[in-house]
Amino acid sequence: MKIPCVKKPCKDCPFREDSLEGWLGEERATQIAESPSFVCHKNTDLQCAGHMIMRGHSNSFVRMAARFNIDLGLKGQILVFDDTQDFIDHHA
């Protein structure tokens, strides 16, 4: 069984620490950060690697993969914000 997801945050992923500051605005960043999942803005049929990495087990797809013992193969953790507040602050 596979989970439909991107494996690594793309160069334009809003969850990357080097994303454009203020890009999303505080309100939209808060909505996205609090969402249980988020699709990739480039591949809308796949789950966003950045959201899964940043939210960890708070992301519904990460939890589902864990329940079924599926390795998502996520890479690029060092590129992504460590927590949702840093993400929101960056985009505010």
C-alpha cells in the first residue's frame, strides 16, 4: 500500500524555511498550519511533504501511514520549519 505524497519539499514549498517571507500572510498560514493535511500546491493529487514533516503525527496522512506501518520515505526535514508557530511567524 502506498500513500499518495511528495517525498521531499519542492523548492517552492511554503513550509521551507527559505520560502518567500510573508508569502501566505498570517491568516492563511494559520489555516494551513492547523489543517490535518495539506495537498502539494504543484501536484494537487499528492500530499505535501513539507506539511507532513512539519506537523508529524498531527498530520492525518502521517498517522495513517504509521497505523499501516508504511514508510513514507520523507526527506528534507532540515529544510522545513520545526514548528507551526515559526511557520506562521515567517508568513505573517
